[in-house]
Amino acid sequence: MIPENAVDPSVPPSGTGCVECDEVGGWWVHLRRCALCGHVGCCDDSPAKHGTAHAQSTGHPVIRSFEPGEAWFWNYATSEYFESGPELAPPLSHPADQPVPGPAGRVPADWTERLDAH
């Protein structure tokens, strides 16, 4: 069960992309949303892994996928996967026309090789 104190359904997401990647001109593979504060970070397949870094630095253990059509949650504290969970404030994903990986114009042509190297 997802702990109630790890979720705030009233908080909207921080934006449409990874907060830290957007600050430095980085790119991501997939996006994750903190279920407590709404921080949007990149997934562990992304070069910078900002979603996990956010959970570790803040103690906010639960994330939700921020991909269109996905409603799963992950609890870092217990390593538990949940196919669904509480409804969060919209939007529930990045815009459907935002490419994956993204964002448009910042993903290097050799992105798959870069991921294989790390």
C-alpha cells in the first residue's frame, strides 16, 4: 500500500520536463513525478537520474510515471511497484506531443550509445 504521508494529491507537477535537465540544457528518456511535492525528474534510464536523486535528497519516497497512458507508482523506500494509486492533480503526464526521449532539439543523435556507455 502507498503510504498516505508520501502523497499529496493537491500538488500539481512542477512542469512538463525534468526540472534539473531543463536548468542545464540536458535531456531525458522518461519522466517521473514525485507524488508528494510534484517535482518532475528524469528516470534511471536517463543520463542524470534526477528522479531518484530527488527522492534521495528529500526523503520523498513515492513517484508516479509522468508518461502519457501510464499510471504506475514506485516506492523507493520499500522497492514496491503499484499499477495504480491515488489520483494526483493534473496534468498526469507530459504533453503527448513531447517526444521520448526529449525534449525536442536537445537529444543527441547518438543517445542510445550514450546510454549504453553509462
